[in-house]
Amino acid sequence: MTSRRRRTRATIKSSIVTLVLAVGVWALFSSGVLSTGADATTSAGSTTTDTGAPGTTPRPTVTTSAQTPATTGPSRASSPSADTARTMLAALPVKGKAPATGYDREADFGTPWLDVDHNGCDTRNDVLARDLTDIVRQGPCKVLSGDLVSPYTGGEIAFVRGNTTSTLVQIDHVVALENAWRTGAQQLSRAERQALANDPENLFAVDGHSNSQKRSADAATWLPAAKDFRCEYVEHQITVKAKYRLWVVPAERDAMERVLTTC
């Protein structure tokens, strides 16, 4: 009888000790002193940042690097649809060409190339940076090299700046400045003419041969050799002429209409 009472008291003491230990361990987990293996470690190479907000889980801090241009250059506006271009062409005045008497590129349209958008870079470098790929710059603006697919021929050109190589890539005025002068630009202010001469919508980086061949021709006497680019070319011409209140001559209008029928 005495032995049974002793075993009962020992069992009660053992239960009390077990209960006390269980309560203690639970308290340690609740206070955060102890944690499971999954919570106590993070993935290799990652760091965490405490947000400071109670009850939130720290978030991984990810650092990425990206090379961004030092300046923001122009973007080539997308050409209108063929239907829109036809509507705009129908609204353009049709007249004969005015005499070219008195035409002076720098006096009438400003020094090539101005920084009319005030981004710190001249227009030529802006257009090179926009139209070439894999460009290498000296400083934030000057394009030293790059690759061009001329829209006028589809041919590839490796551009390298230099006395004998820079002319392989030239900046063409889609509406040539002399053509603009003879079809209404004489009536614009000098500031408007400077804007026209440096308008990204009126400029393409192209192969030097095509630019020299075109000179100041309109659509009636010159079109790009790459026939699949002619729609975009004519659509840009129409957009620029409408934007700066210029007119077209009859043969020019007819040539534009013929191109647009194929678009």
C-alpha cells in the first residue's frame, strides 16, 4: 500500500515537471528567442531589410544595374496610316513651286545642327543615336560608331566617325529644305524654319549615296530604292508638309497618291 502511494506521488511530480518544461519552451518560441530552421536562415547570397513595421516579414533587397543614356534624344514619330495620309494629302494646297531665289540653308533654316530640344546634344548626334544600333559614344552626346540599316536601300553600314568615314551615313531631310523653301517655308518665321530643319519626324539617318542622289527632289522625281519603305517615306513627307503649312505641286501630289495606293 505504501509502495503504491510512492509511485503515485512520483508520477504526479513527473507530470508537473513535464508540464513546466512544456510551458517554458512555448514561452521561448512565442518571444522569438527560439525559431525553426526555416525561419532562422535565408537563401545564400541574399540580404534582408527590416521594414520597421510590426508583424511584417522582412523583404529581400535586390540590387540591379542598368545603363541608361545620359540624355534623352528624339523619337521618330510613327507615320500615319495610308488612309490618314490620303486624307491629309487631299487637304494640302496644290500650287506651283516658288522660285528658289534667295535660298540660303544657314540664313533661312539655321546652322546645322542645332539643339532645338535643349537636351544638350545637337540634332545630328540625336538622330544617329536614335537610328543606329550598338552605338559607342564619347561623352553624353557624340556618337563615335554604330550600325545602320539604311531605310532607303536596306543595306547595312558600319558607321565610324572620321574625316573620310562620317559621310557614309548622312541625315536626310525627308522634305528637303530647298523643297520646303519653294513650297511655303518662305512664309514661316525663322524659328519655325529652324524647327522644321531639326524636326525628328523630318529626319532619317541614311546611306550617304541615297542622300546625295536625292538632293532637293520631291516624290515626283525621287523615291527610295527600297520599295517597301516608300509608303512610310511619303507618309512622313505629307505629315511634315501639313504640320508646317507647306503645299505640294501637281506632279508631287500625283506621285504621292500613286505610292499610297500600294500601302
